[in-house]
Amino acid sequence: MKKILAGLFLGTVGVANAQISPPGLGDAKTAFWTAFGVKKQMDSLGKKHSMSYIALGRKSSPNDYNLLSKQAIFVLNHEVFHSFAKNQQYSYALSYRRQPSYASDSPYENEGTEQEFRVYGRYSYTFSLNNKLKLKNTVRQEFRKFFDADFHEVEEDFQLRTRLKSQLTYNLSEKNSQKLSLSVEALLATSYLNSPESKWTSFDYKELRVTAYYMFKIPNSPFTMDIGYMDDLIDGSESIKHGGVHYFAADLIWNLPFKHQ
């Protein structure tokens, strides 16, 4: 299975725009993700910009398809991007996430709250295949620190996670800057555990995320709208037996131009 998924990653491509892709929300059948972001140009050359967003996620229980059934996550995220050379870009980010945890058995009641602070950086290289198609390959490294609702230690102390993503973007129309994108992302991680004993887990494959997005500018406004779908294939989960967790997503981005001080 892992060899097949690795082959899919190497041979499949998929969004090279500013859409805010959903995070993993754990075992479920369906989920919904929505975000409001502010994208700000930081220089007159258009080589630096920041993206800040606030977002909410909801999900179904593992035994139904009501994607709004349960609160799943609250996210605050800030990221700075720098296109430092032709076709090359790096970014660095800080993120806070608050996520309820639910029992693994019916009726899947709330068992508490997990908090996460995340620091990550990424490097991307973009290939222009023709005047309409762009392929973007990205490696992203994350450090994730976990707490309970009262900032006490939890079973998983922290995690180091590597994400490998290929993205393909097609310019549908110059009118309203309409784009269609496809992506595939493989996630691998190792964790340091507090209990049942202090130890490192093996660095291993965790999940595969496949997304499709339609992106467009809202006429006569500084906003762009992204509407998308993601299939999250979590290794060893119940949901993978039913084709993964099916996400529906929508985000609104406010684009702010650079202003001289």
C-alpha cells in the first residue's frame, strides 16, 4: 500500500495559488472547512507577501454523513512568502489550532480539547509547462507541539512532520482570473511520546491528501474565492475503508496591495 501511494505521489501532480487547504480532522466520513484570509503584498516588486487567516472546520461522526455535525477545529495562521529567485519560493509560518477530541466508539462523545502550536517552513519550485499550465512541487517541514485545554502535557508531546506536495494549476479564463487546480500531498512523521513511556516513534507514512479547487476573483472587489474538495486517506483508519474522509471547502481571501510608507 505504501509503495503504491508513493508511486502515486511521484507520478501525479496536482494547486499553485493561494487557496487555504483543509487540515486533517481525524476519522469521519465527511467534513467542511471554511477560512477567511488576508493576503498582503509586502514589496513593490511583488516578490514578498504574507497570508493571515482564521478558519473553522466541522465534521461528521464516523457512522454518518452530516458534515456539520461536530465542531472539529479552530485555526489562526500567519505565513510570510518570499519568491527569492526565478521559479523558487520559500515561506515560514506560525499557527495555533484548537481541536476537540471525540471517543472512538458510538455515540462519539466529546472527551476533551487538544491545543497545538505549529511552526513550519516550506520550499517550492514551479515549472511553467505552457502559457496555461504550471506545476509546483513543495517540501514542507513542521514542528508541532501539543497541549490539553489547560496547557498540560498530553500523551504525544511533539511531532516532526514532513509534507511532500505536487500541484498542477490550469488557467481556465483571464476573465475574473479563473483557475482550476489539482494536488496530491504525502505526509510522513515521527513523534516524541510522554506516555505510556517516553520514546520516539518511527518516521513513517501517515496519510495522503488529494484536492481539487476552482478559484476566481470576485468582480469589482479585492476578494478572491476558492471552492474545493479534498479526500484525506489516513493510514490505518476506519475512514480509508470507505474511500477516505471527504471534505468540502470554501475560503475567501482579501487581497491588499503594497503601499509605500
